[in-house]
Amino acid sequence: MAQELGKMPKPEAASFKDKKKLFVVPLVYTWAEAAKGYQELFDRYWQQVEHQLDNLESRIGYIKHIYHESIFEGGEAGLKSLEKVSLPSFRLSQERVSRGASLDVVEDRELVQESLDWERFLMIGFSSHKVANIVSENFSRVMKARYEHVASAIKGSLGDDEAGVLFIREGHMVQFPPEIEVFSVAPPALDEMHRFLRDQPEECDHEEGEHDHGTAKEEKEQSA
């Protein structure tokens, strides 16, 4: 079970010796016309993520592996793609790469592209229950396969007594192997962002639309 950073006792590095450690960071996005209040929360969120990652590294171990959803290449090529997808997580990743960490691929391009296509169908809506069920079942199938691939890739690359970080959207269904100690990075600003979007539903709708469109666009460009 993942441990939430703000609710766990101060760990000692020795207690996690020889174990695989994974810090999981929820991905959040902004957009050009975002309300000032949301943008301020967005900036605060990523500042808090940086602080919590620094804190985890100082207590448990420095990040050796960086994993990021929707990135299909490792190394410098992957960083260039990441800069287009998410600037805040790019900056955090670039800093750690400069200290010796590696950007490793955990996504399968075909599974990601198929999941995006089924997701677009779901967003359109249906008049036929039969078609809706077919699309929903196929979306669930491919997402299950996608998340299983992510878990397997992390298990295969994260060594004993190593720490890694995974940047992935909220609500993911990745089942991490039991030998990996998972720490959920959950800055206070994340709850504040949720409340902001809940209280301003028009902002929430805009944010979801911009995120879906932007992510799909970047992933299509990467596949070209």
C-alpha cells in the first residue's frame, strides 16, 4: 500500500536498505486561459512537489530512475518530448538527470495510442447502448494492459536499494509489485486545486478539455 508523505512517520534510510523505492507524483496541468487563482495553485503545487521530493531523497535515497506517462523515448530525446508535455515535471526530471538519474521508458506506444482512440470515442457519447458497451469494454481492456506494462517496466528497471519517481495522472490503476515500497507525493496544494475546480465547474470542464486535447496532440506528434 502506498504511503502518503504527509502522514507517515519520518523514515530512516536504513529501514529501506536493499528495497526498491518509488515516489509517485500526480500529474496536474494548466492552460493559457486558466484563472489566476488556479495558476497560483498550480505553481504552488509544483513547488511543493519539488520540496517533498527533495525531502524524500534526503531521507530515503536519491532518485536513480525517472518514469513519466506518455513518454516513449528515454535519454535526451525523451527529455525533449517531456518538455512539450509537462514543463514542471520536465524541470524536475532534468535536474535529476544532471545528477546522474536516467529517464526510462515505461509506456508502450501502441497501447497508449489505442487507449487515446477509445477515450475519444467515449467523450463523443453514444445513442446505442451496444456500441457504448463495446467502446467501454475495449477502453477498460487496453487501459488494464497499459498499466500492467507500466508496472512491469518499473519492476524490470528499478534495482534493489534504488529509488525512482513516477509522474502519472491521478486515478491511475497501476498495481505495483509487492517488492516495491511506494510513497505517494501529495502536497497540500493538490486538495486546494480540487476544491477550486469543484467550486468553479466551468474551469474544471475547460481544464479537462484542454488536458485531453493537449495530451492527445503531443502523443500524436511523438508517434509521427
